[in-house]
Amino acid sequence: MSPAPEPGSAAAPTPVRGSGMSPAPERASAGDPKPARSSGTGPSPEHAYAAAPTQADRRDPGGWRRLDRRTLGVTAVLLAGVAVSAGTPTAIGTRSLWLVPAAALLLVGAGVLAEYVRWRHTRFRCTAERLEIEFRFAVHTRKSLLRERIRSADLTANPLHRAFGVAALAIGTGQQEKIILSPLARADAEALRAELLHRSPEPATKDGLLATLDPRWIRYAPLSFVAPTLGLAAFGTLFKVADWFGAGGRLLRWLLHLFGDLPLTVSILLALAIIVGVAGAVGLFAEMWWHYRLDREPGGTLRVRRGLLTTRSTTVEERRLRGVELVEPLGARLAGAARVDAIATGMKRDDDETDSKTLLPAAPRAVAHDVAAKVLGERIDAVALVPHPPAARGRRLRWASAAVLAPVLVLLLLGTVLTGVLLVLGGVLAVVALPVAVLLALDAYRGLGHGSRGRYLVTRAGSVRRSTAVLARDGVIGWTVKQSVFQRRRGLATFTATTAAGAGAYAIRDADAAEGLAFAAGAVPGVLAQFASAPAEATRA
């Protein structure tokens, strides 16, 4: 490796071979050619990362770069906090307070040394074709991603990262392949993200802000199943911790002494659990969605930025977008709210992190429709959906009744053999749950529908979680038609549109067989032509 030129020398910087990210050029003279056109006021996204090379870049002619050195400080502070928080209760219990600084020093020293080895022997580079990262120490590992296959470049910065001015950049292909560069300087991470994803020089739609957070949306946070779950989890954790110290029984006796008999204590605890759950849901919403904004950026990308303590930035390429999904959980729907999720290729179907594909959190339904229209270029709230036959309502009523009556019959059977208490429980379950199940079944039937508008198909279903999927016709790669014995008798069928995006399949449930076959054939011409030509024979088969 050649030594770096001395400051002020006339040696020209060595270009990065095949990377498209050569070091910054010298100041242009009067005879230099006109610089390339940029879509903004600063350097173009393609050259933003190359415009400010680090010292490591100038020393390495291969274009390799290191992670940010401040990772050592991040690790030291993090491990110090872990050592103090975990060691203090133990030291108090053993009356050996001197152990805390000794254990903290040992833990921090070992952790920082390990992090130094990782930082010192990890390097990465971005060429015109690939993003590569390698670790060379006792074991040599190397991983690379084709730039054409990169689907996401997401930034995350927790409070510690923000204090040190760094961020973690996760680059993925949508499958199992992923490279995480952690940490990078915040400006370097932003520039690299822009370079990897801003590929189209002239987007077809207008760039700019599409949506921003309205603090009033926070009122929808307690209307989900998160609130009671958080409340019950808080009290469960309290009793579990008390049990660890052998104080579970004393805690229960103290509560009974404080509030009175057992029914009153249980009622008060449930009320407190609801209050704690509501507060937790509000706090969780604020942490996840504060400072939210949705932008369409130059180069044809949608970017979602959000987070109060931990900031997150998620990018979706519009050329990978195949539609959107309006999700209306029961509580939010009763309050007139919905959220908008992206249906895009390159997103893992088994991804448990639902918020990674969310373009808009729970917001008024009118706002959700406006955001969907801005993203798609079509208004979907004006689509006239085709209602499904009354036979579909009967199927839902039978399913709902069976779901309630099955456990009721089990309780009644066990009650006749074991104890009369089970008979009472079975009767209470039948009286309370059966009307609720019937109402949900009727609501689910009213929610069924399908239609089309422009280049999009629309399908809607669900009650507890109502979903309206808007799918681009050119994103449908096939149809699956299913008919059970009971569906065939009533002239119904389920038509599932197969796509490489989102969940992979979106179903039109219990539609009229002949009408649904004609709809599917017309939506994607040529795929079902041979079946749609004889719908009567298909339904009788």
C-alpha cells in the first residue's frame, strides 16, 4: 500500500477501481467541464458518500472503509450501565459494595477490548456492483450483496448512538441476506443509504412531504390489544419479582389487607391494570411514532422517519411497490381510524416487525385514504366493491356458532361428570360469547367485497382485523381458485391473487363462483381465460 501524499503535494488522488465512488475532486478550474446535474442543492445522491472520504479511504486504494471509532465509547458506556444496574442489587444483598466498581471495570475493559478487535479488523466497501464487508482476525469472513438486489437500507439510532452522533445502517435484500454496518457517522450513514437506493434520476411523481404526525392520533393507541396486554404483563412481572425474593404471598396478603376481600381486590387490580396498560400503550406509541413523517424523495423512494428516543428511518423503493393495505383493527375501526402498510417486494413475509412496512400509523380514516392516494396515484375510497352472496353470511354464522358451542359442549359434558361449577361456566360462556360471535360474523360478512379501479385490484375482508388490500394488476403473477364441498353446493369459491410482494397472497373469500371467475380473468387477462370461457361448467365441476 502506498503512503498517502503529503498535504499540499501535487499527486492526484487514486481513483477507486470500479466503485463509482472516487475521492472528492479538486476545486474545478475555469476550463473544467460542467459538473453533473443534481436533483438537489447539494451533491447528488450517487456521489454524496464519495464527496467526503475518510482518512481510511485516502490510505486504502481498494476503497475499503472502517466503521466509526466512536463504537468504543458507545460500548464502554453501555457496559458500564449494565454493570452498575445488575451489580448494585447483588452488592447490596451481599454487603460487598466494593465489588461493583471492580466488576464494572473488568466488564467494561473486556467489552471494549473485544469491540476494538471487531472495529480494527472489520472493513467494508461499496463498488458499482456490490456492497462488501469482511472481518479478518483469527477467522476470515466476507459477505457481499449485489447492489441490484438491495431492497432496503434502514437507519436506527438509539439514545446512546444519538449522543455519540452515530447510527446503525441495516442493508438487506428482503430475504435472509443482510449486512449491518454499526456504527457509522450519521452523515456517512445517510449518504450511503442515499447512494444505495436513489437509482432513478427523474421520478415520475412529485417529491416532498406526504404526511406528518398529528399529536391527536395518540388517542388511538389505547384502542388496541396492546393496552390490556401491557397492563396484565406489568402486574404479572410485579408478582414474579416478588416471588423471586419469596415475598409473593406477603404481597398478596398486603393487597387483601389494603383493599378488603378477594373480589374487591381483584376488581381494583384489574382497574389498575387497565390504567397501566393505557399509559403503556400511549408511551409505546410516542416512542415509536413521535417525529413521524413520510416523504417521497428524489430517485423514486418513500422514506418513513419516526421515533422519540430511538430514531428509525425506513426506505421503500417505489419501483418495488405493488400496492398498499389499509388495516383497521376492531377498536381503531370503531373510532374511525386505520393504518396504511406497504405491499412491496423484498420484504420478508415472516417478518414479525410489522412497523417496518407501515407507511402511516393509526390515523383518521380520511387521512389514511389521502396518504394511500398520494402513494398510489389512485383514490381507493371511491371504488364500488362487489358484495358477496348471502350464502357467505351463512358460512360465517355457522363458523362463529361452532367456535362458541364447541367449548360450551365440552364444559357441559365435563360438568355432568365432575362438578356443577363447570355447568355454570358453560352456561355463562354460551350466554355471553354466542351473541358476540354472531355480531362479529355479521360484521365480517358486511366487510366482504372486491372490485377494481384503474391499474389496481381491491379486496376487503375481516372483522376483528379488517384489511383492504389494494394490489397492482401487473403485480399479480397468478390466481389460485379453491372450492370446498360446502362452497360448491352454494356456488361460492375463494380466489387468491398470488404476488411476489407483501404477504404473497391476497384472497377474495366466498365470492360468487361465476362472477369471481370472470372478475379474476378480466383483472389479469390471459391467466384464467380457458376457465372463464366456461364458467358454468367450472362451477358445476
